[in-house]
Amino acid sequence: MKRNNIEIRSYTRQFYKHNILCLLIALCGTLLITIAALLVSWLLQQLLDLIGGYDTGITLSELIMMTLALIGIIVMAKFFCYHSIPKFITRGSTQYKEYIFQELTKKNISAFSNENTATYISALTNDIQTIEQGYLHNIFSLLSSLATFCGAIALMLWNSPQLTLASIGLALLPLLASILTGTRMAQAEKRISDENEIYTSTLADSLGGFSVIKSFQAEAQMLRLFKEHLKKLADAQCHRQKMQILVQAFASVAGITAQLGIFIFGAYLAVSGKGITAGTTLIFVQLMNYILEPIQTIPTCMANWKAAKALVEKIAALLNANVREDSALEHATLRHSIRVNNLTFGYEPEKQVLQKINVTFEHGKKYAIVGASGSGKSTLLSLLTAAHSSYEGTIFFDDKELRNIRSESLHQLISVVQQNIFIFNASIRDNITMFADFPKEEIDRAIALSGLSSLIQARGEGYLCGENGSGLSGGEKQRIAIARSLLKQAQVLLVDEATSALDTTTAYQVANSILALNHMTRIVVTHRLDAVLLKEYDQIVVLKNGSVTEAGTFDELIGQKGYFYSLFTVAQ
């Protein structure tokens, strides 16, 4: 629990980082406005008593000068708030969102294979609005309410302790009403966040899988799902609004009761000659507002604050999952080999995907990993990227175990080309460089070696690729992925079924581009058993039911006429 609190503080700290001066100016402005409002009540009392013929000790001209001075203070305080409050809130919110995104980048490379991206989209869009209102805006609301309450009590005591005690007693009614209803707001906000997450996910699935929906004529089913989640979100929003009205209604009824009660009691004291003037009675009624409003506001502010804090806790917990610990200080290079010893791994307990894998990948050589679907090929490749640390056995990069290698060093060492290449809606050049700066000769070399020269000549480096590369073919996307790896100068290239979705000619060209890369350790998972290509590999590792059943060159495996021979024969 203590650890969670520390993590939450690291998130809430973003609201105040480089933002203290704005906060202090905004707080001073808010406090000045509150003090000025209380002074207005005192001036009204003096004017009423002066009109009623009471000797207040202050002349009318002095009251006029005080009024003008008070107006000046209010204008100055409003000016402070005008400049500082929006700046504090926008800067704090921006830094908070930047920190979330920064923490998001620390997740495992395979984190989003089992996490819902809509959760984070919701956290950075819908939830942040609740946090801005419930956390940042509430700082000033709470200060104003507390200062108003304390100032009103002080003025009341100065005028009439007896009437003050009666006021405090009557003020307990709205306080009790607010406490009984205000705590439910946090649950209502949490429910909205959860429903919005599901709604966002459904919307993203509908847009991302639009072609599948149309192909299978599933429009009606998706519309039904969309309506269901939209209704749940609307119901949650409606429930929150009802709760807000309920809180306000209870507080309003209790407040009216308290106001009328103090007015009647003050009138009784004035009529009874207890030293209470008409001005004092009327000022107590107004000051009662300054007590009741904080009593109504503070529980609501606290409920909103709890709701906002719950959302911060939610995103902190999510960002804390699937993060690779970098406690070790070791950096890695690859001069000799990657050694996998007795590697056993399962995504679920008692369900092993890999069992006692022993294989060595020597630096600079080419390896193909083949096997039937479900044999563990992609899992083995993902473990080499440190996607999971719960494996048994060891994975050594030269003399360093994978668990002890820093993420930054590992990702510099390794590059991955997958079947589904993500292309940003940016230029070809930016997709190759990943928005970083590189010397032109290095970019040109990567373009040439990856086979992108013809595309660049036809469209230019500035060609916009479209959303997820909608303006490119599958082969062009794969070549961009290869160019990224070359430009990165990774020592190890992991290729996971990169050609499975390509036509035969394009797949052959891409595979040849990978095989032609020198000074890189290439480990390629492939289902295409093409004899010409397979002969180019230094070794073929054959997996069956999560174990290495054979390993050797193409000719050696064909000569053995074992499991690989059967796979190859069936594939022809």
C-alpha cells in the first residue's frame, strides 16, 4: 500500500512541477477575493446601522472611501486569478499527460498484446477532464470555502457570540446532508470511467475492423453492441448527474432551514433588547450564506477530489503492470552468441508453451525457426526481446543473462520485424528514421539495402504513408521495417512471419533482402518452406510441441528424413 501511495504521489507531483509560482499567485488572488467578500458584509452592516441611526463610529464619507478601496482590491485579485489559474491548470494537466505517456513507454514490448489500449485513450481524454475539475479546480474552491467559513465565523463571534453558537448549530443540518450524499460521487465517477473505457474500445474495434464487419455483413451486430455500450455510458452519466442534483437538493433544503432559523432567532434577540441591531441580524443572515456555502461545497469538492484521485490511482496501477524492471546496470553487445539453455515458459501455469529449449545463435549468422502452428516459434522470439521474465532456464547474450540487461541497451541491440508492421501517418523518411535525425548517407544506405530505392524514386521521401500505411503495399511496409533496423544499426534482427501475408514474389524479395544483410545475427521465424531460401540459412531450428526436435542445415535435415523432411514435403 505504501508503494502505491508513492507511485500516486509521483503522478500528482506533475501538477505542481515548475508550477508553484502560478499556484501561489492564484491562491493569493483567491484569498484576496474571499477576504474582500467578507469585508463587503462588514461594510453593509455599517451602512445599515448608520441608516438606522446607530452610532458606528465611522462616517459616511469614510465608508465610501473604504468601498472604493475594496473595489480596487477585488479588481486586483481578479486580475491575479485571470492570469494564474488557467496557466496553473493547463500546465499541470499537460505535465501530467506527458508523464503518463512517458510511463507508458516503459512497458514491455509485448504489453499491449494483453492490455486494452482504450483504457489509456480514456485516461488521456475523458478522465483528464474529471481530474482537472475534481483535483486542480478544487484547490481554489476548497481554499475559498475554508477561508470564507473561517472568516464568517470570526465576524460572527465579533458581533454576537450567542447568535454565532445558534448559527453553528443550525449549520450542522446542511453539513450532515452533504456528508450523507457527497461520498457517492466517487463511485459514480469511477463507473463513468469504466463505461467510457469499454465504449472507446468498442468504437476503436468498429473502426479498426471495419473491413471485416463489412465482409461478414455484421453491421447490425456491431450497431447493437455500440448501442449497448453507449446506453451503459449514458446511464452512468445520468446517474452521476442525479447524484449531483441529490447532493445539491439535500444541501439546499438544509441550508434554507438554517437560514430562516438564524433570521428568526436574530429577530427574537433584536426584539428582546439583547443588544442585537437590525444591521447585525441582517449581516448574520448574509454571513450564514458564507457558512452554508462552504458546508455545501466542501463535501462535494472532497467527493470530486476522491473521484479524481481514484482515476489517478487507476492509471498508476495500469502503468505499473507489464513493466520490465531495470534494477541491473549491465549493458550488452553481441560479439559471440546468444545461448538459450533449458528454456521453459508458459503464459499460464501448468500450460508450458516451450519446454527445455537449448539452442545457440552465433553472431553474424542466419537462422530459420520453423515448425507447425502452435509449436512455440513466435513465443521463443518474443522471449529473446525480454517480453516476459518469468521463464525458467537462461538466455545469455555473450556472458550476460537477459534478465540483467538494461531495456535501453537491449532495444539498441535488437530490432524486430513482425508480420504486421505499424506505419505512422507520416512521411516515408519519418517512418524510416522514427522521427529522429540521422546523416543523409546513413539513410540512403538503409534505403538501398532494404530495397526501398524504387519506392523513393517513384514517390519521394516526403510521401505521406496514410493511417497505418494505407498508401503502401505489404511488401513496402516490410521494407520500411527492415530499413528501420538497418538505420538503428542493431546487431540482432528478429523476424517473425514477416512474409506470411505477402504474395510469393514479394515475399521472396523481402526474404532475400533480409538474408543479404551482413554483420547482423538474423533469426527468422517462417512458415514458407522454400528450398532456395532455406539453403541460405546457416542453421534451421525445427520446433515441435514447444521443443527443439531437429537442427541443422537444409541439406542435413532433408538427408535425415525426419520431422523437417515431413514438413517440407507436405508444403511442396
